[in-house]
Amino acid sequence: MAKTNTIVIADAGPIIHLDELDSLALLAGFEKVIIPETVCHEVQQHRPFALSHPKIKFIRQRADSFSAQVNALIPIYTLHSGEQEALHLCCEVSNSLLLTDDTAARLAAKSLNIAVHGTLGVLLRAIRQQLLSKSQVIDLLQSIPSQTTLHIRPSLLQEVIAEVIKMK
């Protein structure tokens, strides 16, 4: 699997949800997957073996500094500690991608001009990277409501599935 030069800073949600789908190996295509300490604890609580996946070297890291911009957004978006730490790390690591499924964290990231994707984005990327076929991704998408704890509107899930069907 060819690695991209993308450095990912991950929140707990996508790691948990990809592990629930037995698709955590899709993260191995990124140059680095950095996990804030707070996120490590959260993942270990819900999916104790996810961070010991043999194909992925998760890098545990604490933020060295705290962005005043992130601090200003914490009360506005009611960001949890893992999301806060991930956003602080994104501000430290230039050109990083925040991986989160939390709507508030996604909005905060966008307001900070931080690129952001979630579980669905990782699955769609797998098609573009030719790691999975369209039919494999559709099967995974259809299994989200029954196999994962990811909360997603059924209408949004159907829109994404329709987009996958249209992909070339």
C-alpha cells in the first residue's frame, strides 16, 4: 500500500468506527497517524485493541502549545478534551488533516482552515486509492448502522452510497 504524504491527527470516533468495521488498516496509507493522549485513553476505553493494529503505527503525542484560536472556539462548539487536543496538534503540525466524526469539531476545524475528514471520508478515499472496490465500500457503508456506534442520519448515508455508485 503506497503511503501519501498526509499527516493525520485523529480524534477517537473514526478510529473506533473503522475498527468496528474491521477497516482500521485503511489508515496505514497515511504518512503518520498522530493520536493525542486524551484520544488514546478514549479509544482504549471503547476498543482496547484498536491502537495495537499490526499495520498502523499510531504516534501518541501531546500538544506542545495551546492555540488561542482553538481556546476561543472551545466554548462556542462545546469541544471535548480529545477534540481540543487534536485541534491544538493540528495547529502545531502544518498541513495536517483532522480525522473526526464530531460535527462540532468539524465546524471548529473549518473555521481554523484545518482540513477535516471522518470515517466516511476514509472509506471514500479507499476507492480513490484503489484499496477497496466500490462494492466493498458500499457494503461497509450499509453496515454502519448495525455494526458501528457512528451516529449518522439515514438520509446522509443514502446520499453517500448514491455518490459511491456514481463514482468512476
